[in-house]
Amino acid sequence: MAREEAKTPSSGKGSSAYLMSIVRTLSSSADFEQREQEKTRIEKAFRESDKRLGELVTANYKDVNKILQSFGKMTKSINDSRDKIRKIKEDLSSCKTLLHFKRDELRKLWRDGVEHKAVLSMLEQIEQIKEVPDKMDEYISKKFYLHATDLIVQAVAKLEGPLAGVDALRDLRSELMGRKETLHEKLIEELNRQIYVRSVQTPSLQRGGSNRLSRRDASVWGWTDGADTPVTSRGNSDSNKGTLEVTEDLNRDPTENLDHFISILTESLYVLRKLPEAVEITKMRIEPELLSLVAKATQQVAESMGQQSDSLASQSEPRHLLDLLKLIFQQFRCVANTHQVVLNNVRRLTQFPGIDVESSSMHSEVVYDMKDVWSNIQAVLQVLLSEYLDVRNTLSSRQQAPSDFDEPSMDIGVYFGKKRPGRPKKIPLFRFDASLHALSTNSYIEDTRQFEASVLGQQSLLTVMSKQQKICKPSAFNITAIYKPLKLFIQEIEDAMEAPPSLQEFITDFVQNAFLGQVHKRVSESIDVATRVDEEEEGHKCFDALRNVIDEKVRRELGVPRPLLQSTVTVDESIGELQELMMALPDYADQFLTMVCNVLREYRDKCHSAYRDIVQHGADDRRVISAMWAKDEDISRFLRSLPSWRTLQPTADGKELDGTVCSEQEMRALNSKEAVILITNLSTDETLIPQQEIITDVTQMRTVANVHESLEWFASRLDQMTDSLAECSGNQPSDNKEADQLPADTVPVSPKTLESLRSLVQDFRDLAEVCLLLLHLEVRVHCFYYLLPVTKQSNYAGPIDDLDPDSNVLKLNKDLSSMEEVLSQSLQPKKFKYIFETLGYLVSSILISCVQFLKKINENGIKKMCRNILAIQQNLTNITLTRETDLDRARQFYELLYLSPDDVLNGIAEKGPHFTGTEYTYLIQLYHRSHPGNAITLQEARMRRLTEIMEKGQNETV
């Protein structure tokens, strides 16, 4: 243990401590030998240390010498300093002793110095105050309102405080106090200019950060020299730490940031203690300033059109109103956003624990909110819309009641208030002369006539608005162009106010109680003009609507191949207008669709009435034969099943069927069946068809053709409209869309109303098809009407060979030519073909079947009958532009009369039958009637042979 302690001479202890350690070690040794060993070790260590020290001194001689010199200098300096301090203490003690003897004189000098210092400070303040007006002018010219406000507030505080007794500053004091009182007016004007002028020119409100000048650094009543030093604020208590600081940098334009500049203005008004008054004035100026914005926007739109305001006011251009509203909406949004900034700053200042009770509590009395701003915006928009939608004249024209909307004494607050409730009453659709709104309008207007003048003495909004220039002609139909953007803006108002806006109520009342009625009246007048009964023709139950057709120019514009009824085109235009209204006012699409259905239902009834007027005759309202057959279910179903009818119907892809839907043999069989049905119904006895059971006036057939083409075109247009509405309303089934996803331009219509529309479209299509069937049958009935007398009344056994065809044949040809002339102009070629094709086969069948009604016939009669057939064949060839080979069959049939019955029977046996057994029977019977000398037994024998031959031929065929 002692050895370890002896081995640590360099442990950092002093030399004395080390020496004492050696002594203790030697003293504690037990024997002499141990002490000798320790001594030897120590001596050896000493020699090594001495040697090491000598080496270090030799190696660091220069440094050791330098240290010794420096130490000597330091010791000398310390000794000199001690001497100086001792001398200073002696001098101070001497001064104290001397000053004790001059105490009163020194006190007097100190007092004089304090007085001179106070006078000098006052003079400096006076010099600064004298510079205040010039600095204020400079600050105001550069819009540094916060510096100007603090400068004058602090200057007035000095003049009313420390400098209150300086008479020389009396005039300056009066001037500054006056400028302080009027500075807030400048600030209020600047604030309103920022709200209503600057904000509408700023694309977006900027949010600026704090600048280097802070108003939270010192007391608001402290004093600065007005240079670039920070403007002081209301204090820096702990409650201020969360409040945003308002700063003003003299090295930057204060108007760069709109938000920050408004914060400066409100802060300046707060410092002037004029914030409550400024807020109240700002609230009262909302309405007139908005009106001023509307006037400027109107002027801007008018100038952009490059026309005089007088000419614009007489033009029905709703797009100009749309442009105006879009501009106004944009400006009103900016104004509302700026008001929000103002209110945020006012709340920040008024809710901040201020210096006095007045400042801290005034927000509960004068601060307005955004609901007041949006209410005024709605009021101005409502009056603007009242002018451009012509609400006053619309209501007066419906009620014959005087309108007081332009009374200057009207209370605008009452005008936009809720309407007086009344008893609910059901009214017919599209009529508002008995509606709640109409019944209560007089009392409503009477309640809103008085206007209590506002602080600014403004006239009624309505009076001011009515004096402004117009950019388009006022009309209720202007709502169509502005409804959608107006609805979006109303939604913005509702989101901002979190309550139903009054503007929505106004629009709803206008549309339901005024506009729908105007639309109904306009459509009704248009259709009444198009379908008005002609007084001269009223006795014949025929109106001009089915006679008047569109001109060639309109037909080319519509792209239709044949003329259409003017009434149909007018109704289609009205329906198109209603469809546009459905798209423009989607919230009322179902009402407009119901109106469409009512219009179509009324027009359908008029078309049916006109159709009945054409096809009915007599006092018992009996119909012509073709009309009865067209309505007969069996005949109609058969005719619609024929290939000629099916080729007229478009397929699902809109293409027409190929004309060769069946073979020629099948076509002949079907034509034969049609001819048999007609012959069975019209020529089974000796009677003739009365003239009143056919349509003798060819113009009426043209009318029917026009009705067919018009209604078919109209039905296709309605189909497109129905499909479009079904798709837009979401009623169209679709696998590609989610059930809850609808297109952006959704038009909500009820499925029930849409189904009613489809039913009406089918009614028009059915009537169009009935008209075409009527024409098809009427032409054939005319053939019966003229050909039955040919066989039943004419003489074909005369001695003279008459070279002219029968007079009834000539009449038939003339009638067919007349019908061909009118129908070729009124029907499309494929339909014209449908009317006249297979007519030759029918005529041939009529002439062959009517041979049973001929009493006698000779060679001259046969020649005459062949001439009849040839005349009809030539006429039909000219009409159809194809050779009517079916009439060759009739001619060949009558030429068999040149032969004897035996020759005819031999020919049948050899070549087979070309006619039916019944037709051969009629032929043999006519031969025997024409040759009465033959015995009856011979006729019976020939008939038996005919039966045998026909049966044999049938068996061979089987």
C-alpha cells in the first residue's frame, strides 16, 4: 500500500504533500532494511526526475525564458494598479470632503438642470407636433392610414395632456382636433371603396402575412417620431398573444393586399374610436352600393354589345340578361367575401378586451352579420328580376288589377317579407287567375306601399331600378335563360345563410303563379291560331288547320319530303318550346310535360274531329265505307299483315324492309285474298254503292294524305322527345350506370306523365296509320263505285259497235288521275306505291266477278269491255309506271266469250284452267243468257262437264 502511494509522484499533488508522504512511509517501516530500500528507490527516482527535468529545460529553454519574463511584467503591472487604486480612493475621499462644504449650491444647479431638460423636451415635442399636419398629408396621400391615425391620435393626446397649457398651440390644437374628427369619414369612404370598387376588380382576395411593423409592441398612447419605427398598439398582455397583428410597412404599397389593407382601415377606425359609427354606416350603404354596382354592370354589358341602350331595351335577347347576371353574381360574391373580411376584423377588434367598456361591448349593438349582406343582395336581385321578368305587367295582364310595384313610398322590407297566408285552394294546371297568389296580390301590394325613409334618404329600390337602362326587353320568358345560373347562386346564398333564401321563394312564386300561366296562354294562342275554324267553312265542320300546309321554304328547312300541315308544325314548335323550357327550368319539368300532354291531347281531339268531319255523312253520322273498314279490327289486322304494309314500317335500326318479303306466288295469293274480301263485301248483290259513302272531293283525300304525313312525322318527333326525356329523367333503364347516379342535366319527370306522353304518341301514330289505310281502301272503293255500274247498268248486247269505253270507265280513269295528282304531291313515293299497287289485280277481279251481273253480251259488247279494260290498263300504267299485266287476265277472260262453251271446256281440259271454277261458271251462264235458243239441259250438261274437268285438274295437282 505504501509502495503504491510512493509510485505516484505525478498525481497532481504539491511537492510538500509528496514529501510528507515519503516521511510517513519511512516512519511506518518496521526495520532498517526496508527503510534503506525505500531510500534507495527514492534516490533513484530523484536522479531520473532530475535527469528528465534537465532534458525538458534544455529542450524548452526559449519558452521557459519567455514565461519568466512575462510573469515579471505581470507582477509589475499588478503592483502599479494597486498604487493607482490607492490614490483614487484618497482623491475620492478628498472630493467628498470638499463637496460636503458646497451642498446647497449644487442642489440649486441640479434643479436648474432638470427644469432646462423639461423645457428642452417640451420644445422638441412642439416641433414634432408642428410637423404633424405635413406628415399626415404625406401618409394619407400614400394611404398609410395606420401611421396617420396613430400620429394624429398621439398628437392630440399630447396637446390635451402635457401641452394643454401652451396658448401658442391653440390654433394647431383646433386644426388637429378637426382633422381627427374628419379622418374617420375618409377611412369610411376608403373602406367602402375597397368593398364595392376594389374587390370587384380583384380576381381573388389575398391573405397576407404580418410585416415588420407591429402594433402590439407598445402602448397605443406612447409617442414616436412618426418615421419608420413601428406604430404602437393597445398593449401586449397575455390575452393578446393569440390575436393576429396588424402591420403597416412604409416601404411597401399598403394596398397591395386587400385583406391587409382592410385590416389597416378597421384598425385605424378602432384607434379613432369611430368603429361603431363606421360599421353602422357600412351596413346602411350596402343597398345603395349594390344598386350602383348593378347600374355599372348594366352599362358595362351595354358597352360590350356596342349598341345604344334604347335599342337594347327593345330587343328580346335574354342572353344579354344572362351576361349581366353572371357579371353581377361575380361582383356580389366578391362584395360578400370582402364584407366577411370586414366583419372578421371588426369581431377581432370588438371582442378583444380593450381599454374601455365602450370599445369592448359595442359589437353587441352595431356589428351586422353576413345574413344582412345576403338579404340586401337578394333584395336587389329580386327587384332587378322583377323589372326584367316584367312581373308587374304579367300580374296585371292576368288579373286586370292595378300594380303598385313602382310606388316610391313602398317599404322594401315589407315587399320582400313573407306573403300573407291564405286558405289552400286547388286550381287547374296552368291557370293562375284563381290562384292564391292572384287572389292575395291586391292586398299584398296594398300592405307594401309605405316606405319609411332610411338614414341616407334613398328612394325605393323599385323606383331606382326602373329608371336604370335596360339591356333587353322585359319579358316573363327571360327566366328561361337565367334560371340555372340563378338557381346555383341561390344555392350559394342558402349555403351561406344556412336558411331558405327569400329569393328562392320569389322565383318559385313567379314561375308557378305567373310564368306557367304565360306559357300556357302563349301556347294556347299559337295553337288556336293554327287550328282556328274558318267562319265560312264552319257549317261544313272543316277547319283551315287541315287545309293549310307549309310552304316550300319551311319544308326545306325541316328536311321533309312532302308538305306538312301548318297546324302540326305549329304544335311541334310549341312542343319544342315546352321541351326547351323543361331543359331550362328542370325543377318544373313535370309541369311542362303535363302541359305538353294537355296540348297533345287537345290537338289529338281536333285531328280526330277533323277526320270524322271528312269520313262522316248524313244526319246519323254514318261513315264512308273506307273509314268503317279502316276501323274494322279484322280488315285492319289483315291489311296490316300484308307485305305491302310491312315494307312501310321501319325496323329497329331505322331501315326499311326489303320489298321482296315474300315470293310472287305468295304475293298473288294475298292480293287475291284482299280482292275476295272487298268483292264479298261490295258486289254480292245488285245494289250499287251510294255516292255519299265515298269521298268525292279529291281535296279531302289530299287533306287525309297531309294528315297522315304530318302525324307520322309528328309522332317520330315525339318519340325522339320521349326517349330524350326518359334518358334525362333517369327513367330509361341502363346497365352501365349506378342506380343513384344521374346525369348533370337531369330533368325530373314522373313516370306516369311520361307514360301518358307515350300513349298520346301512339294515338297520333294510330291515326296516321288509319289515314293511310283509309286512302288505300278509298281508292279501291272508288273502283267498285265506278265499275259496278259498268256491268250492272250498261248494255253490252247492242247492235252498234261503240268505239268509246264506258262512261263510268272514263269517270274512273279521271277519278284515278285526280287522286294520283293530289296523292303524288302529298305522299312519299313508297306510300303512293302502296296506295296504287295491286290496284290492277283488284280491277281485274272486279270485272271478272261482275260478269255474273251482265244480262247479255255480244261481240260488240265484248269489244267494248276489252276497250274498257285497255283504257283502265293504260291509265294505271301511267300512274304506277309499270305495265298492269293483271288486267290482261280480265281481257283474256272476256275474250273467251268469242268461243263457244264447248271450246272453252276443251281448252280447259287440254291446257288446264286459268280461272276459277266459279268464274268459268259465270262465263257459261252469260253465254247461255246471251244465246237464249240453247236448251237448259245443254247448259246443265256443260256445267257438269266443267265440274268434272275442274275436279280432275285438282286431283292431278294433288
